[in-house]
Amino acid sequence: MIDILALLALAAVGTAVVWKGSDWLEESANGLAAAYGLPLVVQGAIVAAVGSSTPELASVLLATLLHGEFELGVGSIVGSAVFNLLVIPGLAVLVGGGIDTTRELVYKESLFYMLAVAALLLTFSLAVIYNPVDSADDLVRGSVSRPLALFPLGLYGLYLFTQYLDAAASDETNDDSIALVPTWLQFGLGLVLIVVGVEALVRAAIGLGDAFGTPSFLWGLTVVAAGSSLPDAFVSLAAARADRPTVTLANVLGSNTFDLLVAVPVGVLVAGSLTINFAYIVPMMGFLVLATITFFAISRTGMYLSRREAWALLVTYGLFVGWVVLESLRIVSVLEL
């Protein structure tokens, strides 16, 4: 009992550190965007999104290199993407009121994010088809090699190029009153605090998983994913409270695009090649596709996210968590744990 209380205290401290780091990150990102004359969509999709996605990248590298569990890292990425799509917009609407979406977000950011989901699933499928791995349990496995990992990374390069074209065509003016060095310093310190805070959250989540006998793969889908997604949530909620809904949604989609196309392939590039279990990957990616379709359909209706639609997103996430709980209790066995 004492160990569990200590882990909960560690999680509370980590949450406070992440909150402060995210506040600094969001403030400095706004300053940098104004200083360089970046459009709001580019600010949310690149500057804030990549910064707040650092914990997800760290979770993949730590799970792969320190613990030898690539699937745990992939689980944290997929679980984080589901959390970002369903929980963050839902909470942003409840905190800041309804959110107006734009055609640029719906038809550019959302569609490119859908392409990212398809690209990662295709990468895993090609690994199973062309690099099969024999296993004693008769489950379908494949090895994701470095050449395969370059495919999603190349797609992210195309994404950055489209954002560059938008920034070049923007009529936003630079704000020369912003001191760049202190602002960049604040941005860097915010990232450091986020990484430190999320590391505390992840350690607490892993410890609680051990205490309650939760399979390691399921930590990635829920506990680690929610912990590493807190920076995205804090940045987006801060933007919603400041009446900048475009940044909120662009940050969600930009973060997910970075996680799928960069964080997962980087783990492969560092390790050389990694084995995936297709029986785990397909249900995960299937729910991610469902969450993506739900988010796209709701954000497209009337180009507005209402409170009723926000609750629909949160209920869908509740169903996701319920499914994982049923898996952990072995009431259902989609993942064949």
C-alpha cells in the first residue's frame, strides 16, 4: 500500500512539472510564431506539436532501448494518438466552449493525418509480408527494418514541405519586439520540464502496472499513453482558454502526425530492426482508424465542435479504455494476450 501511495505521489509531482513545462512551451511557441510571422495553423502543427510530442518520442526510445519492448512503445504512440483525437478536443470544448473548425484543418491537416495512419499500417504490413519472423506461438510477426522506416519519415518530410509553402505564402508580419534568445531559452526549458515530468509519470505508471499485474503492452495503450499525452492536453487546453481553437486542433493533428511518422520510425532507426506482432498491431490500428473517422466526421459537421459532440468524443474514448480493461481481465481476447 505504501509503494502505491509513493507512486501516486510521484505521478502528482510529475503532473505539476509537466503542467509548468507545457505552460512555458505554449507561451514561448506563441512568441516564436509571432516573431517569425508564422500562421496559426503552422504554429500548432509544427512548433507546438513537435515540442509537445517529445515525450512520445522519448517513450518509444526508452521502451525499445532500455526495456526491449518495441510494441510497448508503439502502444504508447497509438494510445496517445487516440487520447489526442478524442479527449483533448472534447475537453477543449468543455473548457473553452464550442470550437469552430476550418476547411484548412479539415481538408489538409486531418486528411494528411489520415494518410499518416495508413502509411504506418502499410509499413507494418510490408514488414510482415517481406520480413516474416518465425515464432513458436504461431502468431504473425514481421521485422521492421531501417529501409521500411524511411518510408514514413519521407512522408513527414512532405508534410513539412507543405507547411513551409503555407508559411512562405502567409501574409503574417514578424513581431520585432520579441526577444528571440530568451524566448528560445524558455522553449527549451519547457521541453526539459516536460521530459522530466513525463518520465516521472511513466515510471509511476509502470510501477502501478507491476503492482496491479497489468500486462506491459497495455500500459503503453493507456497509462503511458495518457501520461505522455499530458503536454499535448495542457498546450491545447491553454490555447482553448485563450480563445485560439485553431491552435488546439492543429496541435492535436500535428502531434499525431509527428508521433506516427517520426517517433515510431526513429525507434527502428536507432535499434536497426524491430519485430512487431501483427495480432497486436491490427486491433490497435483498427481502433485508431475508428477514432480518426469519428473525429473527422464530427469536425466536418457544420465546421463546428459542439458540447454534445465533445461528449461523444469522450464517450468513445471511454469505450476504448473499457476494451483495454476487458483485455487485461481476459474477458475478451482480441489481442490474444
